[in-house]
Amino acid sequence: MKKIEFTIIAVLVLLVGCAGPEKRIGRTLEAVNAAQKTRDLQAFGKLAEDIPESYLTQERLSAYPADTLDRLCLSLGTIAFYTPDSEVNALKMEKAVKEKVRRGTFEADDIEDMYSVLLAARLFDKARALKERYPVIITENLPEIVVPEPAPKGNWLAYELSADGKTARLRSLRLHRGAHMIMAMSPGCGVSARAVREILADPGLGPVFRDGACLVSRRFDAAGVLETRKETGLDQVYIAHKWGDFPGVSFMSSPWIFFVKDGKVVSDMRGWADEGEYSLRRLRKGMESIGLKPGPSN
């Protein structure tokens, strides 16, 4: 009898203890949604702390109602999306989704989101294991990741895809000296593709851009990068290792061109106007800000 009473008390303690986390998880989701609307990137680091590891123990997770677990997955997934360099936040999201898997209540979107978050954090081994477990849900090919010895260090680290897309080799883009342009872009972005076409078609700006620019994606999309290479005819299309490896560069918009001089961003131009001439003039001004001298356009 005493054993039964002890078990009942333990369960009641657990349920009461979950009441606090449930409310906090709900408030965190509201704050996450508000930060997402305003693109307040700094807020997401703090919001990640509002869901501590103690909320993600197996004992806690198994006690959450289904709606709380949904809020938890949504909160952590959004936080991880806006803090892609954080392995810690990606692993938090993984724990929440694994609880859905354990319960058998997950959907394909949960697995796809988890895969994207693991890739964004460059947790390739976990992403590959997830793909092998759910090959029907995750159909894209993940290249073999090659890190040379000794591994490159410092800023401007990126993955260079082989021509067949089967390997992605980590390398330094060597932007520490001289004048360079970085176009932050998302593979498949029609505006970025049009921008590159219009730039390369310009007789004065095209040759300078071809020689001094690199296109960089934060999203690990091997097929998209290969397609971008094919469409633009440019070989210098890469995937950033981490956002933090590109100081002064933002990957929140596509296209966003940054003008770099001796390893530091001097100026930038965001987007590409429908009237290409306006953006081409801005591009010329950006080139000149780092000492490049494009020829006349006409």
C-alpha cells in the first residue's frame, strides 16, 4: 500500500512540476513569434535560454501534453532557424522532435525541419543518420564532407562542391587581402539569378564581377549550388561553413552584395531593383568603394 501511495505522490509531483514549464513554453512561443515578425535576431539567443535543458529531460518530455510538445517543437525549431551556428539550440530541437517520434505522433514536416536544423548547425553525422532512417521523407543527396588536414582556420571558411556534387570540401576563400565581393544568396532565388545575369551582361561591370566576386549560400543546398553554377557560368559558388565565419555579412536576404577590402566589409547593397540600371549604378559605386575600377557600361 505504501509503495502505491509513494508512486501516486511521485506522479503528482511530476505533474505539478510540469505546470511551470508548460506556461513558460507557451510564453516563449509568443515571444518567438514576436521576434520573428520583427526579425530581432539578437532576441533568439536569449529566448533559447528560456527553455533550459531541465525542460528537455526524458522525464519532462514524456509528461508534456501533446499541445505543449507541439509548442516546444515550434519554439525550438524557430530559435534554431534564427541561430543556425548554434549546435546547442539544434540539439535542443532534436530532443523535442525525438519525443514526438517516441510517441508516434510526428509528421513528415517534423522530420524535414529537424533535418534542416541539423544541417544548418553543420551536424552532418546526425543529419546523415536521420536521412538513412527516413529515406522516403528526406530524399536529397548529402555530399561527403571533406575536411583537409590541417583543417583551415580563421574567417571566410566555406564548402566547395565537387563538379558531381558528391563531395563538399572545406576551404578558406582567402578574402583577407585585396578587394572582393561576396553575394549572399539563396539557391533557387530568381532575383539573385536575374541580378547575376544583368551584371555579367554589362560590359564594364561583368568582367570585374566575374574575377572578384563569390556567391555564398548559408543554406546547405548542394543541388541548388550546382544549379546556380550552371545557370550563372560561375565556378565560385560556395556554401558558408558558419555565419560567424563571414564577419560583417548577413545571409538574411537574397541577394545581398558585400564589398570587402583586406578582409573587412566596407559597404553593401541589399536586393536588386526591377529596373536593373539603378542596381548596376549602385554596384559600380560599391566596386569603387573598395578600389576596383570597372570600365564603362556602354
